[in-house]
Amino acid sequence: MKNKITNVQGFRDFLPAEKKKRDLIQNTITKIFETSGFLALETPVLEKQELLLGKYGEDADKLIYKFEDNGGRAVGLRYDQTVPSARVISQYKNDLPKFFKRYQIQDVFRAEKTQRGRYRQFKQCDIDIYGSNSPIVDAEILAVVYNCLRAIGLDKVKIKINDRQILIKYLSQYANSVVDVMSIIRTVDKLDKITELDAKKELVMKGLSEDNVNSLLFDIINADISDELQNIIDYATYLGVPNGVIEYTSILARGLDYYTGMIFEVTSDYYEHGSLGGGGRYDNLINNLVGVDVPAVGFAFGFDRLIEACEITGIFNNMLNEPKIMVTVMDNLLKESLSVIKILRQNSIKSSIYSDYTDKLSKQLSYANKNNFDYVIILGEQEVEEGTVTVKNMVTGESEKVIVQQVVTYFRNLKY
Ligand code: AMP
């Protein structure tokens, strides 16, 4: 027997039932992004290595898929959407508005160790605002993130927030010639994943004295919020984020190097396999890339984790309660069946037609049963003569005759 070929680990297939849920959530997010004035952007999956490398920090650099293309060029798969977008901003600067609000929903690729909530190809839903360093836009990003979560129906959410400048203020004094402040921040970032003891060990290994490690952890755990960050939180509240959702967290660090101001992560009590999204302000990234000074702030939803959280909370049970309808088909009554399906679809009633008119009615009904159709619309000779259809409820087994002209009203008035 031939070896079965399966998908590559960490790169997943989504069968129709799963894809449907994903599309529902993606559409909800897209709607909120659009309502908030963000414009869609798409960028290619491959970027030059010179763009990708050295932007995320050394840990993340190791996770970038890099290879030579067929022409010997050094390329890589996009690791996120922030860096490719920064390239777009610099490349098309004159064609874009001064304050450019863009959203981007695409897959990104990371050569991670796979586990629940950690994949090698996964979708990110990004929003970013370019061209302004006003706290209003930081607050706007927070509000849009909250509105998405609300529209999806995910509750028990927290937006944990901090300011890179707070971390730098409290931690810079501990940096030395072998450990820079970013390296310290990267270890602090792990405090919610590893124990405090392991974090201390890591910092000592990096080259700090034990006393300094104890003292720096004490400092950062007790660090006060900055006025700038408090302002952002206040504006976000005016924009509708309820009190208590945003939570100042002085040890939140976000591993990526490029953040310069506000940093934040979204979590839900329902989901314990990592954050549902993260973002922040990164005012120097575009300047570092191409020497153009464009301040920026943004956020990425980790879409796959969001879907898993929705699954856990049962959100899909409410969203997917549209009935599945199948119309039977007989070879001598083909025209009538096609006409019923036409009427249903013209009226946006989702329906399928059985796909082989040579099969007996009993076979068609058992197919409907096996594939979880809720209703079957049967058209036999008697029905056609009467100008009716028989609607069979596959859950209760009950049938009733409905006049063809009233089929649409019948399904519209059903209580699910
Ligand atoms: P980052 O670009 O690292 O800030 O990640 C933003 C969001 O993407 C995170 O909050 C996660 O929700 C999600 N994410 C990051 N890495 C993965 C992964 N390997 N698999 C699935 N989701 C991920």
C-alpha cells in the first residue's frame, strides 16, 4: 500500500464546518475594522530576508522561515504583518494619506514548536494607524479591539497594558556591557510563562548579579503607571471600553524589540493557551527600516486562538443555528426541484440540492440524515400536481405540505 500523504505538521486544513466558523468570526472582525475607518491591505507571502531579519529580536529571528528561491535570492515567509506593512508605508509613502489606518487579515509563518494554540501557519488580523503619535490613536486601537471582542460575544476579557518607557525607565539602570536593557525585557516578558525563579536564573545566566536580579524584579513588579499611559486608558474609556477591562500590568513586556510606547495583550479567562492578541506603539521601526519618520501603533489578533476561545465558550452554538435545508430531485421532475432551489436562494435561504437525480428518494433521505440536514424539501409527482412541496423535519420526523409560493415564508417564520 502507498504511504498516506498528510499535511505538514503545524500547517492545518480547515474542513467546511471549521471554515464556516472561521469565516463568521473573520467577517465580524472585518466589519468592525471597516466601521472604524480602517482600509484593507494585502502584501505578499514572501519578503526579502534583508527586510525580515534583525527586526524582531534574536529569539524571533530564529523562527523565520528562510530559504533561497529558485533564482538564488535570499527570501523568507512573512513572520508578521507589521514589518511588511512598514515596507509598504515607505515604498508608497506619497500615495497614502498622512494618517493611514489599515487592516490586514492574512496568514503568517513561524517555525515554532507546535502545541495547542501555537502553529506554524496561523492567521493574524492586524490594525495599525500610521503617521500620528497622539495618544488618541493608541486609545482608538484599544477601543476597536474591545469592540471586536464584544461583537464576537467573547466575555471575561482583559486588556493587559503597559508602557515600554516604564520598563526602560526602571530596568535601564541594571543593564551592563554584556546584558542590554532589551535582553532584560525579553526575560521579564516570560514572567507569565515561567516561574520567577527560572526568570531569575535566566537573568543571572545572561550576566547580572543575583542582587541586581532581585532588585530589578522588585522594581518592575512595583512600578507606577506613567501619565502617558493613564491618558491613553482614559481616552479608551471615553471611546467605550468599560472600566475594569483594561488592566495596568507592570511586568507585561511583549518580547518584540520594536515597541517604543504602549504595549498590550488581550486575554480571556476562558482561554489558557496564551494571549488572544497583542500590540503596541512602534515609532522607530519604519525609520529604522528606510529612514522615513512615521510613528505607528497597532494590534494583531491571533485569529486561531480566538476561534479556539469561541469554541470553548460555545459562541458558535448561537451563531450557527441556521437550518440546513436539502431539496430532493427526481429525474422526471428536475425542473421543478431546480425552480424551488432558485426561489430559496433568491431569497437568501441557504439550501442544497441533492447531487444525483438517478438516486431513489429513500437514498436521498438517508443522505440528508447522515449529513445532518435539518429539513428536506421533497418534490414528488403528487406535490408537483398540487403545486406543493413536502417539508420533512429530519429532527422530529414530521412532514407537512407547503404551497410552493409559501416555502420562503415558511422558512423565514421558523423558530430555531
Ligand atoms: P505577535 O505577533 O507575536 O505579537 O502575536 C500576536 C498574536 O498572534 C498573539 O497574541 C497570539 O494570539 C497569536 N500567535 C502568536 N504566535 C502564534 C502561533 N505560533 N500560533 C498561533 N497564534 C499565534
